[in-house]
Amino acid sequence: MKINVDANQLAASLKKTRILVVGDIMLDCYFWGEVSRISPEAPVPVVTVGKKTWSLGGAGNVATNLSGLGCEAALIGATGRDWAGEHLRELLSAAGVADLTVTEATRPTITKTRVMAQRQQIVRLDEEETRRLAADTETKILNAVKAELPRCRAMILSDYGKGMFLSADFTQQLIGLGLSRRIPVLVDPKGADWLRYSGATCITPNTAELEGVVGKKLDDETLLTKKAGALREKLRLEWLLVTRGSKGMGLFGNQPTPMILAAKAREVFDVSGAGDTVIATLAAAAATGMIFAQAAAVSNLAAGIVVGKLGTQPILWEELEQALTTENGKGIAPPVLKVATLSAARDTLENWRLKGNKIVFTNGCFDLLHPGHVSLLHQARHLGDKLVVGLNTDASIKRLKGDARPILAGKDRAAILSALEDVSLIVFFDEDTPLDLIGALKPDILVKGADYTIEAVVGREIVESYGGKVCLVDILDGYSTTNIAKKLSATGR
């Protein structure tokens, strides 16, 4: 269906929208290393760990997607009284998610530790207890939901089968609290007993999950429609949204025929986390007052974006905005945006390094891209295998160059850079210099134009401290965004 959505209006509405996520929260930990020998103690590989990274998983990833869309996100769940719980809260703060989590001392924080080496997952270690929450924990969560809901326009129940929703009575109380506030309640289901989700506004299973509940393969669209419709009526759902992988989505409601949405992905790299993006975008769009069919179409568009990324990465508003613009026929099909959050960028760079790639970094405003910029980027890229561009935010440029700049907004500058083959990844930074970004990404080579001296390059000491190099590349004389702007102003254009 045609997505008749005004992107500017939607952006403004999302910023005023607060959504509550209740669910199983996880800490995802990655040990990155290399294998060069077999243990003398047992026939197992010895992994020499070079780096550890952490990210939000489960309901935390749903909340991160909401934050990426520009919404206010609040998260309620249970953590243990341990280091993992403390670190999880730090990640929530960094992601801009309101932390309303409840501590249960007798339960560990759910942690998934993956040991990675030579581009392969060697082993996964799960620390969890999937028993039902303690009675007093359920009471604390219900009280927290009651206190938070008056501020929210939608609620998401993110069930990962880790204990939060094992009690049907508790789940029904949560759904009832949301519906009593007349806000949509959306559920990402798990397991085979979906009666506990009865009465929800919408549930969002994938095809395999739905097949597990109905007990049949649903390759045939007629059978899918029949079974989905019967289940929707049995559970008293307003809507049932089935994600179907390469077949897109099917939205089933109180209408004669379902709405089938074709997949929007142009290239699929990784489907992990796509379900979290779907339910987050669906809830966010519906919470702004958008009709559900349109909200489903927007969530389908968002899913097509995130499966084109490497690893579990949240949707960003800039990406969705560009896709909406194209979908509405107001622009040609754009390149896949190469913008990543800092956390996602670090994970991506780690994957590249495991494949033996040398990482090059440069930075700038890149406002009114000109041949001088293109030349610098081309030279930088050929010093290594992957070029990462640190891009000043609009606020950062305004502080550095005055109120008349930037000429092009950040989303437009990122779109133009994304179209260049030499650019592999773009990360925005809001500070006046990229010093913190360089320290976080640790590129092998730091590049600036030859109008600098080596000593004057910001980040030089950091890069050289771990054995990296700083390189200066030739610049094309006569090209300057400032001079181009002055020339245009002088001609009255």
C-alpha cells in the first residue's frame, strides 16, 4: 500500500510520544579474540581475548529502537543485584531510555555471553533463570506500570520466555492496565500458550512462532489467512501482524481480506533484532494516531532497513525519514544509509577487523560536498580497506561556523556521503572535535588533509598510542564550502 505519511509531521509527533516497554531485559556480552592453538587440557580451542563489548538485548533492544526513532522510551523489567544489572542500567542511560527496572536479589540478570573468534561464534554462555518472577517483584512491576502509564501513549510487552510473562494472571493485569488507559498494547509473543495475551491490541509473531501455536505449516497464503483470522478471534485481538521474512508481512484485522505487505529490503545482511524494530516502529506510529494499516506499512519499511545492517542495530529516524521520502515518490531511490550509532559502529568495526580489514578514519562537516571532499575521501579509502567518516552534527557545525551553517542538514549530508563508494560507515559526533569518537573506534589510520601538520591533527596521540598511523593526503586547491557559499550569496542566489 502507499504510505501517505508526512515525514516532518511524523518526526514532530514522535518527539512528543512516550512509550512504555515491559519485558525480559538482557545484557549481551561479546568476547572478541583469535584462536591459534588447542588447549592441552581438553580438545577445545584456546581463544585469546582482545576485546569485550556489551549491548542491550531483549526488551532493552526494543526500547533502544524507540529511542532511535526519537520517542521517549521507558523500560520496566527485572534484573539481578549484580554487576551485569549495574552495567545494563549504564547502557540504558547511555541510550536515553528511562530506567524503571526492578531488582530481584535471588535472580541473576539475564546475560548472553558470546565468544567470537575467526569470524565464528565459538560458544554462547547463558546466565539466566526462567522461573516465574517472585510475587513481590510482580507487585513492584505492576505498581511501576500504574505510575508510568499516565505519561505514555502505548505499551509494548516484550516476551522472550525468560519468566516475565509465565503467569497468565500477571500478563492479563498488565494488558488490562494499558487498555484501561485507552492506549494500544502490543505484544511480541513467545512459547505456545498465547491465551495469556488475550485482549491485547496486537501481537506480532513471526511465521515460525505462529506455526508453533496453530500446529501447521503456513506456506499457503489461504491457510495462513484462515488460521491467523481464527486465532485473532479466539484471543480477542484487534490486530495480528505476522512477519514473514522475505515474504514481508501480513496484517489481519476485522476486514474482509488481510493486508499483505511485500518485503522492502533491497539487501539482507542480518535479520537479528528485526522483530524488535517491527514492534517498536508499529507501536510508535500507532501511538501518534496513525491508522494501524499505515503504521504496519511504516514498520515494514523500518524492517527493510535494519536487515540491511550488520549485526543487531536499532532503526534510526534519519534512515526511516529517507525511506519514507522515497516511498512517497518525493525522491529517487536513495542509497542505503551507512549511518551507525557509536555502539553499532564499534561492533561493525570489530567484525571488519576479524576479517583482516584495515580501518581508516577521517572527519569533517562535509557541507556542500565538492571535488576537494571527494578527492580526500578517495585518497583516504585507498590507505586501507574500510573508510569510516566522523560527521559533525548540525549543532556542532553551528557552534563552530556560526548560525548560517550548516547549509545542508545532517540527514542530507549523510545521504550524499552514503552514495560514495569510498565511504564504508558514517558516525555522527556532537562535540567540537572527534577526539572521543576516535578514542572509541580506534582506527588503524587517521587521515586529514595536507593543510594540517601531523602535530595539529586531533586524535594523533590516541592513534599513535596503540600503534596506529596518522597520514596527510593532498588537497585540491580552490575548493571551499565557505567560498562557495560566499559566491552564491554575492550573486543573490
